[in-house]
Amino acid sequence: MLRLSTLALLAASVPAFAQEINVYSHRQPELIQPLVDAFTKDTGITVNVAFVDKGMAERLQAEGDRSPADLVLTVDIARLMQIVDAGVTQAVQSDVLEANIPAELRDPEDHWFGLTSRARVVYASKDRVKPGEVTTYEDLASDKWKGRLCTRSGLADYNIALLGAMIVHHDEAYATKWAEGLKANLARKPDGGDRDQAKAIAAGECDIALGNTYYIGQMLASPEEKDAAEQVSIVFPTFEGGGTHLNISGVAMTKSAPNKENALKFMEWLTSDEAQKIYAETNYEFPVKAGVERSALVKSWGEFTADTTPLADIAKARAAALKNLQTVDFEG
């Protein structure tokens, strides 16, 4: 485990490197470039980013100890856990990270850390869905939504995580019945991404859809998609006895990290007020650090109570969630 008190010893025990770090990122370059630029301006440390769309864990395994990567940036708890489970990360102990990131949004073993959160919500037609009609995630399986629901593939990471959370809140049998109910309520077969669900609502194909909050922000900023987004409202369902389901974007340090000290500086900086504000303003995500305000647009979507179920527990339910989706033939 890397400890702050040992950084000086680590730096003295490895060859000297330039003031830089190397990052493998699943996130689109344009989403993290403002953060990279601000960090370099503040510290003088260069951040080299390689966009890795698929196979990040396999790439790190193949590179082994010779990998140039210091950090990985990715989205969704499942992808973070896949990298950790591949044995290519190391634990990092930092008082700064522990202070800035809620316990439920970081790994109990200190291998991954949430940097932003995003809610899995309901997109609802402003014309065809009454205020208060959407209540809980459990209620989405109710007959009143028959033929009114759209969603992307049930096998998409964000939907698997939501079903995993349903398992944690209830049990596997309940989650299977819930998935069966969702399938019965579909207006069409699962298709496209979250933005496509908002467009389907605007086109009258369905009345509600599952989606992540920040996609609506992205659509409102797009001249081609703004009209569709303006026909959709964001509603924050809750679990019965819980809150609104959150997922994260996160970071982990690689086992082979050649620039550990600078990599840790970047990890900690990403949880600073400055970085969290950049995330909030440019990516329409929720800051994980308490006291950092959301963007004006995100605040306009309303307040909600976040579910406090540890993401580590939800990640453990992934295999069961996949089994449930196969059992109900959700894609069929």
C-alpha cells in the first residue's frame, strides 16, 4: 500500500523521471482536457493521456511491469472493479482522498476512488407524464407503465449497476421479478444509448426512460439535440427505503506506476475544489466533495437524496444481475 509518509523513500528508490504522469483514460479526451490543463498550470506537471476505449485491463496485463501508465480514469463501478480484479492496480492511502470522497464512493481496500457521481434517473415526457407520477425504481415495474418505457440495453453497465443495487436493496428473486416487469412495460426493444431514449420520448415512442443525468446536459448544449432534450424532464426516483441510485467516474493507480508521487498529486488534485468545479461546469456531473456546488443547469433539475449503498456492494452483485437479465431474456 502506498502511504504518503513513504513517498520520499519511493522517489529516492526509483530512477529519476521528468515531471509528468501517464494516464490511460476511458473518458473522452475533450471531457478531461480542461482538468489536465488546469493541473499542469497549477503544478507544472505534464499529463500525457492515452484514450483507451476497450480492453484497458487486458492492455495493462499485457504490458505488465513495463507499462508506462500511472493512472487509469474510467466510468462505472463495474469497469473500475474489472481493472482492480485484473490485478493491475495498487492500493493508495491518502488522508486527502479519504477526507474528500465519501466512504460509499471509494474502495474499502483503497484501490479505486470516485471522482464524480451521476444519477440513474427517469427521463419523463413533459406533456404525457404528470408531476409525481414517477416515484420509486420499484414502481417502474408497475402495470401503469405498460408500453410507456424505453431503455438502452439491459446489459449496458449503468443498467447492470442499477439492477445490482436492486438486488442489494431487496434480493435476487425480487430483482428478477422487477426486471420481468420492466421488460413487460417496454414500448420497444432496448436500443441505442441514453440520448436515444430522450429522443424517443420526444418522438412520442415512449413516455419515460432510464438515463443518466449528464446526457441531458450534453444534449442541451448540442444544437442538433437541444429540441429533444427540452421536451424531457429529469425525475429522481428512489429505492423504497433508500435514495436515488448513483454511479461514478473514478481513478485507480496502476501497480506499475513509474511516477507514483506525481500520480498521487493528480489523484488528490482531482478531488480539490478547483477540479470538482471544473467537473461540475463542463461535464454536468455531481461533485463528490462536500461543499462544491453543482452547475446552475444541474441545480435546476432539482434536489434529491442520494442512495448511500456502498458501490463496492453493488459491484459484488454484478454477476447476479447479469444472471437475472439472462433469466428474463431482457433483450428478447
